[in-house]
Amino acid sequence: MKTRELRHFYQELSELNNSFTHYSFVWNQFSLDYLDMINTKSEILTKDFFNTNPYKNKHNIRLIDLDKEHAKTNNTLIQGIFLLIYSHYESYLKSILDFSQQISEDIKSFESKLEDVESDSILLDKVLNRLSIDKGDFIPELLNTLDYMRLKRNRLTHKNSENISKTLNHKIKSDGENLNKFWDANLPSRRHGVDFTNKENANTLNFNIVVDTLNIFRKLTADIDSKIIDKLTFEKITVKYIIPEFLDKHYIKHLKLEKKISKFKRYCEAEFSFKVSSNIIEILKSSIA
């Protein structure tokens, strides 16, 4: 089972990936098409060569300077993509707590203060604390990766020093090698850009690092989602959320029982990615009796 919140997060990552790869393809094709011309007519202004372009006067530079300007734009875009990935991840955490509160009224909000918790400042900690999920239930490499990504996000956002933070530096030294091995074994085709052992990599973003980051966050959030579903319990989610939503969206009173069950099965597979068990069918029957 996947929550709708996770599916929405995956959709956002997919859209970011499509936009990013499209941009990279277009620029590289431009370079291939115009490389010889740029080398032979390097001093011509872009407004004179691309004279039908509606933005020619907004960005008027020599052709020889196009590549340097592209590098600046590329860095800005790639950093924006990375920050958006992290922002969407945080939005997922907020939305999954909202969802959890619909399942159990005992779950407190982010604003509520908790007693007897070691840390409640990081967003993931807030979610796990309010759901009473033990961090020890997670594979350590997943939590260490999230720490690394959070520290890298902070580094890229607040780059007010030439040196990375002591905390990030310690993370690289203590966990980097193990994280490289873990993600080589758990990504679709190993790592291509991220290197958890390299300090410069913590300061760097490029095409391969962004693609690795997208795939890493898919795995990370899938594990978080699974732990939350286990905590809320599959049965309670079905009773409190899935069946009421199904009955609200579908008028089935006129259908025979077999048709109602069939329609419910298709709904669960399409919306929540799970096959309905006999136990769930019995719960549905009692709900529509």
C-alpha cells in the first residue's frame, strides 16, 4: 500500500525530473547545433545573430560568452531543482501527519509540545515523535542519508563560509563510505553523481547528482510511508479513510454485492496500490450492510 500523499510526492518528483532532463537535452542540442558557429563568429552579438528571438534585447551578449552564461544559469537551475526536491519532501512529511490525524484523533499536531522526547526540532523527528515511531525501526543508512541531505540543503541555502559545517564534515567522515555502499546496492543502477565520502561533492550539484537525489528520495519516503502505514495499521486506515471515501465517491446502492466488491477492489488498486484481502472484503460488507 502507498498513501495518496506518497503518490503525490512521486508525481512531483517525476515532473521535476521531466523538466530537468528536457532542459538538459535542449541545451546540449543547442551546443551541438551551434558549436562551430560560436567558434567562428564568436564576437557577434546574440541580438544580431538570433534576430527573430523576442528576448534578443533582454540577453544581448557575445556568442563566445554563451557557454559561460549557460554555466551560471545551469548552476542556478540545478540548485533550484535540489531545493525543490527537499521542499517537496518536507511537504510530504506535513501532509502525511495531516493524513495520520484523520486516522487517529490521538495524534498531536506539529505545534503541540511533547514530553520525554530527545529531539523535536527536525521535521522528520516531529512526525515520528507524534506517531510514536521509534527511529530504531529504520535502516540506519536511511536516516543517515536524510541527515546528509538536510545538511547539504542547509549548506547550499546558507553558503556564507568557504568550509562546510563541522556536522556535515563529520557525517562525511563517519558515514560516507557506508552510505556509498548502501546506495550502490539500493539505487536502480548504482550511484552516478552522489559521493557521500567527498567534501567537494557536498558543495556540488550536477545532472547526475540531481538524478541520484531524486531516486534516493523515492526510496527514503517509501520506507517512511511504510512505517507510518504499519503504525496506523492497514485495517484502521481502511475503516477510517478508504471505505468512507469510496462510499462517498461512488453510488453503489443499486449494484449487486459482487459488483460492489469488484468496484471497491479496482478503487483500492488504482488509488492506494494494494490488493484487497478477504478480511477487508468482510469489513466492506459490514459497512454497506
